[in-house]
Amino acid sequence: MTQPITGILTPNVTPVTAKGEVDEQKLREYVDWLIEHGVDGLYPNGSTGEFVRFTAAERRQIIEIVVDQTSGRVPILAGAAEANAKETVDACNAYAAMGVRAVAIVAPFYYRLSTEGVYAYFQYIAEHAEIDITLYNIPMFASPIEVETVIRLASEYPRIVGMKDSSGDLPNMIRMISGVREVREGFTFLTGWDAALAPMLIAGADGGTNASSGVVPEVTRAIHRSVQAGDVRRAMELQYKLVPLFDKLVGLGEFPEGVRAGVRARGLDLGPGRVPLTTSQKALISQMQPEIDQMVEKLLSESETVSESEKELR
């Protein structure tokens, strides 16, 4: 039986050269750094990786590099969303051939589809893809995947193995978990909203795909392990410490520029992002870098003491 997808999977930033090309060497170095710092898996071509700002060929190049550098050390959940269902299936099957564990597919974006339209989209993909699929709900950017649709797809298609939710809507996650687990055992739930990581895990989520894990993987891992060990108090203490940094990372400039600044605070310069910035935007990011450096250092210092329950799970 295939192992379920659990733990913290990092939606990694995509390093870019000064010429705007994928920086293969830095991506390999970043993959190693993340694994060495305890992430449970990698999630390339996610929102933090700016997947919509790269070409289809570049997205495949990114997955090839990550798979090769990871060398099976941790599972890879590859973002596989393309402009339409057929191209998405092509990406799914290409990534399957590369050896990724599963793919994450956002609901159709730009055109808002009805609930039945969202179901039909994932139905087509589930019937043609040769790899396990994780649904990706991010209603701020794409057609929402309703609870009833998740239950329906989970009960009808074994290839659909999980749900990644970035809405931050805890009651909605509880409804999904309750409804799906009545019809399907082993279905994975991941949260992509860092500000609710601990509450989502406490409610029954199996893990997270969190942008801040690309900056402070030690902290997001400790939150997950603390919940696993039943140390809810410890998990919430870390959650309250994480939120201010997360807010700064997602609020600085054009996303994910703040996350890039956070990674720089750890000593890794992954280059510029793919979105053009004005001179004033660049100046603001430079101006805020020392504050982010201090926030990261402070968070790591305050979170340094690891609970006994977490040590037992390592």
C-alpha cells in the first residue's frame, strides 16, 4: 500500500538568475538545505514557487531538478496545474514518469466555474492521470472546491488521495474531514495557511504545505511534531510565535518577495522573483530586510528549546 502524504511539505521558492532563468545550482542547494533542516517533503511549482510565472517547459525543468537532487530522501508533491484539463493531465503523467509521489492540482482559475464544473474538471483528470492526485483549494485565486465536491470525488476516484486547503477556513476543514472520512479511509488533509497550522493539525489535518517552512522549517516541523505527540500547548506557543513572521513574509511587496527575503535571512540568496518590481518596491524590500533578519533570528532563538515529546518523535 502506498504511504499517505503527511507532515510538512515545503512549497519552495524557485531560484532565478539575474537573466530571469531558473537557477539550477541554487535550486539544488536549496533542496539540500531544506532536507537537512528536517522538512518531510517538497512541493515545487506551488504558489510560493510562482508556478504561473514560468512556462510549462520551465515547470517540468524545475520538477526534474528537484527529483534528481532529492534522490528519494523525501517525497515530492509536484504542482501540476496547467491552463486546461488536457495539459494538466500531460503534466501529471510527465511528473509520474519522473518519479514524484503525487501531484497537487488547483481548481480552474481565471474563469470561475460552477460546483458541477469543478467536479467535471477533476473527474476528467482523475480518469486520465497516471499518478495520485491532491486537490488544491485556494478560493482567493481559483474556483472553490466545495465540501460536497471533495466528498464526491474522494468516494468515486481512488487516484484522488488528498486535499490541500489554503483558505484558512477551520470550520470548512472540519466539515471536509468529517465528511470525507465517513466514505474514505486514509485520505490526506493538508493546510496551506500558516497562520492556522496548529489549529488545523489539532482538528485532524495530516500536515501542511507552508511557505514559512521554506524559511524556518525547524519551527513548522516542531508544530507538527508537537501536535502528533499530543503537546497542544507547545504547538500553540510556537504558532503564536510564527504568525508575526508569516504575516511579514506574505505582506512584503509582491508575493513571494517576502519569502525570498526570509530565505536570505537564513543565508541563502535565491535571486529575484519573476514579477517586475519598481525602484520603490525594491527599496522597500531592502529597507525591510534587517527587520526580517531580526524576526527570523528571534523566532529561531525563542523556539530553540525542543520539547521532550518532539525529541521522542525524531
